[in-house]
Amino acid sequence: MNIGLASKASHLPAKTIRYYEEIELITPARLENGYREYSDKDIHRLTFLQRSRGLGFSIEECRLLLSLYDDKDRASADVKSIAISKISEIDQKILELKALKSTLSELTVHCHGNDKPDCPILDGLSKEKLA
């Protein structure tokens, strides 16, 4: 199938598919006229990548996951370890986002939101370090 159909099937933009080919995450066949020809296996890998990226895995983590997927002698413990590590990263990001929300909420509480120019939010943002 061509890149347009591959895009629809994998729910990825054609530009992303071309990028994945450029960095050798996929290697579609080339027809005599130079056009890419995507197989069912390519679509499966693209869908795998789309889902993995959606869960927050980096390109290099996706590369590793694909290699484990292709390795039928892999240990599931290796895959689980990667997933547990990603969960830990997500937990850390949640803590950081909660801290950001708390800081912004605190700044917002002190703003009167009226027609005067005084703005504690802008004042707070202009400080070297937020609380």
C-alpha cells in the first residue's frame, strides 16, 4: 500500500512515517518507480510506534521495544523493566506538574483580576525563582 493508505491505517501523518523510515525504524520496500510500498508488517510496526509514542516512550525507547518485539527469545522481564522505568518517569512528571499547578494557583489567588495594572501573577513570573 502507498504512504497515504499507510498513514490512514496506522493513524500517523505521512511526514512521521517518512521520518521513521529516515531513522530506520521501518524499512518499506521500494517499487521500481521509487515509490514506497508498505506491507502489513510495516503497518503493524507503525501502529506499534504510534501506540508506544502515545504512551510517552522516546524514539530510542521505541527502537529498543521494537528490537525486543522482534526477538522471540526475549525475556518479558526486559520489557517489564522498560515499562516500570517509564511509569517512574511519568510519576515524576506528575509531581512536577502538581508543583507547577500549585505555584500558578498561588499566584492566581493573589490577583484581583480587575482593571488596575497591578498584577501579582506578572510580578511572580518576573522573579528569578518561583516559590
